[in-house]
Amino acid sequence: MRSYTRWLLLLYGLISLFYIFSIAAEKGHWVAITKPMLLGTLLFTFGIETRLRITFSRLLAVALFFCWLGDVLLMKKQLFIHGLSAFLTGHIFYIMALSKIPGRGMIQRQLLKGLPAFAYFVIITMVLVPYLDELIIPVILYALVISLFLTLSLNLFGKTERGVALFFFIGASLFVVSDTILALNKFVGPVPASGIWVMTTYCTAQLLIVYAAIRYNAAHR
């Protein structure tokens, strides 16, 4: 990893902290300024570090772009379904990127180890369905896709270097936590300090995913 990449990742961390502080302090103008900077900084960092030379990196960069777009769209409450669609697309590209990593992973060897992700999908669907009304199909589809993303990240163990797999899995898990808090807060009922929890887990998740992707790219460029 190049030295300037470390500085850019540190910059992302600082922007994330300032953004979360702005949420806690209810400084809406700072939230509006810093939120687009989050994934913009990560995408720029990933691009200049990897040069997007391999298909894996190009797919992951597209995923980051759609997550950035989702962040921007979700700044307007009336664009929730558009933001959800952008994040859904981002997750699909994350899945496509992980599918480019060759080999047989943990779940392919022991199918039962994929049960936690399946159980998550079943439970979150059962909890949310009574509250979804006309959004039932897109929300369930989204839950299915993030469950698949979690499954593929777990399957990386045995396919790639353990540290890379671990960072991907923790990142995907935190992404699921973030989306779950967001969904519960929006559809079921208020979650205390939901904005802080959602963005803390989300920002950390994206950082870990990008760090894992940089490490993988460095070993396979």
C-alpha cells in the first residue's frame, strides 16, 4: 500500500468522525457537506491505489460509486426508494466483485456454515413484512441481496488470504448491521441514536471493505 493511500484512508476516517459528530450535534449543513465526501474519498483512494487494473477492482469501484449515489439520494427523504435502488445496485456489484475471486471457500466446503446469513434473511423479513405495505417487494429483495453479500464474504475464508477474508467479512457484517438499524428505524419504530449507529457501522464497513479490496488487489495485480 502506497504511503499516500494511508493518508487518504486516514482522511476518510477523519471525515467520518466529523460527519458522525455533525449528526450528534444536529448540524445539518455540515452533514450535507460531508456526507458526499465519504464515499467520494474512498472511491478516489481505491482508484489511485489499484489503478482499476483487474476486473475485481473495476467491479468494486462501480459498487462504491453506487453507494456514493445512494448516500446522496438518501439525503432527501422523498428519494428513499431511489437511494435504496442505488444501494441495491451497489451490493450487486459487490457480489459480482467477490464472485471474481477464484477457488472453493468455506461455505462451498461446508454448506451449513451459510445458515447464519439465511437465518438473518428469514428473521429480518418476518420482522419487517407487517410494516412494508407497497415497499414489500423492494425491501425483501434488498434483504435477500445483502444476505447474499454476507454469505459470499463468509465464503472467502479458504479462497483468499485470511486477513483479506476477515476484513471483507467484518465489513459486510457491519454493512448488514447498518442497514438493519436503518430499516427498523424507518419501518418498525424509532431506534435511539439511530443516525449515529447507522453511520458509524456504515462508515466502518466501507473502510474495511476497501482496505480488504486493496490488499487483495495488491496480491493479484
